[in-house]
Amino acid sequence: MGFPKNRAEKALVATGDTGVQAASDWILNHVFDHEMDKQVPREFVVYGVPLGKLGMKLNEFWDTSLAQCGRNGAHKSFPHVTLCQFFKCADTHVPALIHCLQMAVDAQKGECPKEIALQPFTSASYMGLFVEEGSCSWFRKVMSQFAIEAAKLPGCKVEPHKKQLHLTMAYQFHGNHQAVLDEMAKKVDCKAQSRWELRLYSRDPRMGKGELYRVLYSHAPRSDDELELNVDDFIMVNPEAASPSVGWVVGLSHETGVTGVCPANYVERCQDERLDIAQIVACHGVERRRIGGGGGDGTPVSDLPL
């Protein structure tokens, strides 16, 4: 079947260029998306993501802190270091954007540190790991080069983070939970064997606003303003949007791109947004660079493509 070029490009970007079938399904699911044909660029961001034993320990901390202390601000995402602000890039330029990031990593590959050094930091309202200056310097060089390359693309402006790079473990938590969270955080060995990946993520700009909910029960619309619900779809609920009646909320479907009202008791706030966000913010087929220490001896791991 044939699709207009703009829809095909948008679908490929939205599905992370994972194949023709995925892109075709996305287009068919979004036939009622009123913004399908609007030239609205997606938003992108680059994260440094820890893997290996360190990644496992951080994931355990995420799970345990959620189970014992409930949700805090860190549970809106997954363990990562944010390397730049969200920026926009037109769908047609995304392949070139991916190439820009690959070029930036290649240019600094020879200066890659043997390990990404981290320093624990705790205050009354925040817990995390700060990236030490030597490792920060390498990340910043890569992102500065990426910003230079990306600036050659029309309308694309990357702003690398200039403040201290850090991996947030907990914030916006209740004061009574500080001691418990602090004890959990101390069990995370920031010197554990680790590998790191630079990941380019994208999102529909509409999905960056509001609160994320998961659909529990299907719902067939009975009027034009109602939103069709499919089990396990994700709904971005705008808490400021006025609902026509009590017990209903206004939401945007990730699956279809359609906005409408739906029963509030048919959806639930995601209890573990790490996985939910990972599905919504699609990871592109950019070559993943493993930049941290690979083996127990701290030697660098060679670059591995997806």
C-alpha cells in the first residue's frame, strides 16, 4: 500500500525506524489523529544510560524505593544522565540527525575514559550520583560536537547541559522517607562494573505534558467527544483540562493520537513509569556506543551496533 511521504516519514520516526510493518500499523492506528498531517516536529533528547552491574543495582533501587516508600519524582523516568535539553528536528532530517550523533561519538572516541566516575550526593530533598569532572568533560565534548553537527540541519538547535551532570535517584519524596531512601541509596555501589550507552530518544511533543496513565478496561465511545480505550494503551491526561462531567478525564491516546474524554476509573496512574516512558519515547536506531568500563579491569568495551 502507498502512503503520503510526510506520513511515512512521521511513522518511521515515531516507531524508531523498526520496520515497514510497524510504521504501517502506526499510520493505520492514527487515521483519526487530527495532527497527522501537521508539520509539527518531534522532540528529541540524548541520555547517557548505565548498564552492567551498576544498571542492575540502580533498577533494583528504583523498584525497592517504589515498593517501600511510594512514588517520587525519579519514578517518572528510568536511570539516566540527561546530556541536553529537549530539542526539535523535522521528520525528514532525522536520519541525518542520527548520523550527527554517530559522528560526534566517533570524533571523541579516542579520548573516552576507561570508566565513568560517579560521586554520591544526598540532601534533604534530593539523592543522586554526580558525574565527576573528568567524565563530565568527555560527555560535554561529545555533546558540543553533536550540537555543531546538528546545527547544520534546518531548524535544529541542540543545547548541551552546562550544569553538573548527574543521575537522579530520588526527589520530591516525603520527608519521613528520607532515612529509608538514604539507606537504600548507600547500597548502590557507584563503582560497580558498568557499561554506558548514548541513546537518542524522541517523543510526540503532546506526550510531554500531563500525567501518564495506563488503560485498565476497554471503552467504546458513545459520543463524538469520548475517547476509545484499548487495554494497555497509554493515556496522557491533562490535569488542567476541564472535564464535561465528574468522574471523567481528558486524555491523549499514545496508540491513536486522538484526544477525548474517558472514564477516570478505566485508567490508572502508572505505578512504574520507567517502562512506560521507554515505550512512549521511542529509541532510534542510532548506533549505541558503550563508553564505560567493560570488564572487571576497567578496559573500554568496543563499540557495538544495534
